[in-house]
Amino acid sequence: KQSVSTQSTGSLQQSKSKHNQSTFQRRVRGYQRRVRGFQVPGGMVITGILLAFYKSPVEVFLGQWLNQSFNALVNFTNRSGDKPLPNSVILSAYLTATSLATATSIG
């Protein structure tokens, strides 16, 4: 757990978080900072999965679903603006993206 210096002497207080996490939206922002470091290795693992598992329609479907879910997470964490989106908009965008990607992959 990271802490922040709050006294003029420079000592650290372990009970206080470095980032304000008083609301759900602020906790999500903290999670988004951590996900950004996983984009490249995560994409490499998914690419390996897509290359290895392509022989059956089920493998292709699951691989494309995993890939598009990962892409949706990356796009969500990289979006601009701090204005919160309604959960219905996020869910609709996710379902549309994954449905179209998997349907296109199966043909």
C-alpha cells in the first residue's frame, strides 16, 4: 500500500492512501492507472492464444471474445475525459463490440 507524506517533517503515514479513493469513480481511476501497464504484455498473450487456437469454431469464438473484451478494457481505460458514463452505455458498447467481433470471426 502506498502512502503519502502529510507532516512537515517528511514522515509517512501508512493509514492514508496516496490517491483519493473516497468514491467508486476515484477507485476506478486508480485501477485504470494499473491496467495501462498491462496492455502490451496482455496483447502479446492474447495474440499467442489467437495463433495457437484456431482449429475449431469454439476456439475461434472464445479467442475473439477474449481479444475484444481486452480491447474494450483498454479503450475504456484510455478514454478521454473524467465525466462518468452510465453503466448502460458501457454495457451496450461492450456487448455490441464483442457480438460483432465474434460473429465476424465465425462468418
